[in-house]
Amino acid sequence: MASLRWLPALLASILIGCDGAPAEPAVDPGPVDDGGVPPGGPNGRWAFEATFDADPAAPSQAVLPRVFDYSVTHRTHPRDHAPVFSSYPADHGTDCAGPSPELSPVPQHVVTTSHRTSGRRPDESFFICRDHLMSSMGDVEGYSVTAFWPRQEFDFADGGVLEFEVNPTAAARSWWEVVILPREQLTVAAARSWLPIDETYPRDRILMDFNGGVRRLEVGTGAIDPDGWIAGASDWGPWATRHPDDPANTDRRIRRTMRLHLGERQLIWAIETASGGLDSLTLDLSERLPFERGLVLFKTHAYTPRKDGNVDRYTFHWDDIRFTGPVVGRYDAFETEELVVLQANGSRAIGESASATIAVPRTGPDPVIFGQLHNAMRGQVLLSVNGGPERPVAPLAWEEESCHSPGWSSFRVRLQPSELSTGDNELRFTIGPRPDCVADWVWDGFSVKGLEIQLSAVGSGF
């Protein structure tokens, strides 16, 4: 990685509230050694930028930008992977009003979530109102994780800046995080290893965690969580404690700009304050960052939030997501909402199979199948593409001492371009032989969701 050339601290964006909230004044975050580089990078442009400019009459998934992927993962029982989950209230009324804290009740609408989400048909937990994007999740199945991310990698080999807006309000048992990870290690439902979901952070990761209003910045490499963490820093207390006069503490319409500067051996997470300054958290590294580009995942976690009386604060408000660097690693995704269910409340027979079909309008280089597996065992998940030979499929982050992943976990299969055809492509999954390393009480069979075929975007390459 080349030595850092700090990219600029941009003149702060006007922090626009939802539903007519007063706009914060533009602020100058103060001097930063930017090496003379203009805002947005050497060419005065961001490598990626999404402003979510749409003002629908009602909360809308139709206007969500399709340059993002969307994923929802719920902890579920193997007997039923397509349940009707309990509905929950999300910010903005049915006419996109609110959420004004001066009104009682706060304007909200009812959201129903499912496993059948994709970039083509995003889950109701993602929606747009008043020129910004919401991610939300209620207490529907004990623990849930949502994620959305640009289908373009962030290249910070020469230093970089990631910037976005989000409300800094804290809610019990519900929080957001941003994870940067290599695309080949994409894990969409990852949480810390002690939390009750079955996917953890991959071998290489940069984590921006805002749990309980406390900012935590961490870097890991070489082993999946809980191992592999090499550096970390955190605030001494929640944002509301350190900035008690910030109106954003109680008004979810107010968003603050978050800006992450990435250098060889230093990360700085700056948050714009209500007074127009910067509150910065610095993480110094004893070695270089373990990777130089990756996908940027924006995630929400919901861990039985009703237990602490959090009955109407399930929504986070996002805007102006952008990052610097060269335009690299863009991909298209062609998806299906079909679930492959080879599981039951008991074992399924070895050799049983089921298929899903994905239509692709073109073929191209670097094809990848991505999805999530439930109850995967080593060697038992077999995949055939368009009648080709079967190959074993495994989660991306196996635990070293185990060969069984009981919950939902991400997988990735690289294909040869010749394995795909223009039009419909059949992905046939078969229950393979049971490995000896799995306990006797574990049922045979598995399920698959979130299936997509990824291809390099036309003209971009990798």
C-alpha cells in the first residue's frame, strides 16, 4: 500500500432532516493535511456516490437504487424457512411523514419482513422516504441482521475516504455497523461470535461499530472472529453522554456525517457535531492494513429489542454514501427469490435434490454464485450448474474445530464462464453423504437462500 496522501476533509454536507426538520448549517470541519487533493479525489469526483434522491408519496422499495445489494437474515428453525414474521413499526408514516418527536405517536408505518429479499425485490425493511434510505428491523425472530452494500469495491490502496450520513440516536438492543471486507470474503449476516446468530466476521475486516451510541473502530486479519483482531479503539462513553446538547440524540430526523479516513497505519473516524466541529476517534496500527480494497456493508442488528422497551425505534436513516479511489470491482447481480429447502423437522434423505433457476441476460468473465446456506455440513452440500458435475459447497468462514454450520452462513462459488448460458440457468442442490465429524443428533439436509449470479459489470472488469 502506498504511503498515505490524506484526501480532504470535505466541507461538511448540509445535514438535512426528514419531514422538514431544520437543516443544519454547512460547517468547515477544520484543517486536514490533504496534500492539495480537491474534494472527491484527484479528479474532483467520488469513485462511488449514492444520494437516494426520491420523494415518494409513501414508503417505497421501488425507488431503491439497484446499484446496491440487499440482504435480510433471521435466526430460524429448520422446519420453516418461509414463515410470516411478526410485523413491526418503522419510521415514517404511510405518507412518509415524520418521525417528528414533537408528535405523539411518532408517525410510523407497519413493516413485514421475510427471507425472500434481493436487489431486484428488496425486503420491506429497506425503503426510501424524503430523499434518503431507511434500514429497519424489529423483534421478529430473536436476532436479525440486515445489510445493504454497493456493488462496487472501495479501493484505498493510496489512502481513502468513506463518507455517509446516519442518525446517531441510540436504541436498546438495536444498532448499526459498517464493515469493509474483501469481496471474496463477503459474509452478509456476520455478528460477533458470542451473539446468537451463526455467522461471524471473516478473516480480514475493518469494523465501524455504533452499538449503544458508542463508537468502536477495529481491524482484524488472519482468523475469523473471535480471533484475529489486531487493533481497536473506542469512545469512553455514548454519543449522547459526550454530546448531551445534540438535538440528534432525540430527533431521528437529524443525521450526522460520518467520515472514515484510511491510511497505511492509521484510521480516523470523524463525526460532525451539532456545533460544526469534528469529534474524531483515531486508531493507530503497528502494521499496514491487511487488504487494500473491499466491499462496504451497511448493517443493522436487532437482538430481542423489545426486552428493554424499545418498541418503536427500529429504524436507521442513511444518506449520501460515497467513497474515493479508482472505479474498480463493479459487478452486476442476477437473482432469484426462490428458496431451496432440503430440510425439515427431522432428517431428509441422502440424495434428495431441489433446484432454483436464475436468468442472466449475458455471460461474461469472473462469474460467481453467491448465497447463504443453513445447516451446512462439510461435503453434504452439493451443487450442479446446468447439469454439470457436482461440487461441494461450504460456508466462507468455517470454524476450525467444526465441520457444521447450524444457522445461515454465506457461501461463494467461482465458475468458469463456459458453465453459464444466456437465459435460464439451473442451480441444482443435492444432499450429499453425511460426514463423520457431525454429531449424531444433527439432521441431514440443508437450505439455501439469497441466491445470485454475479458478473463483472460491462466495461469495468475487476
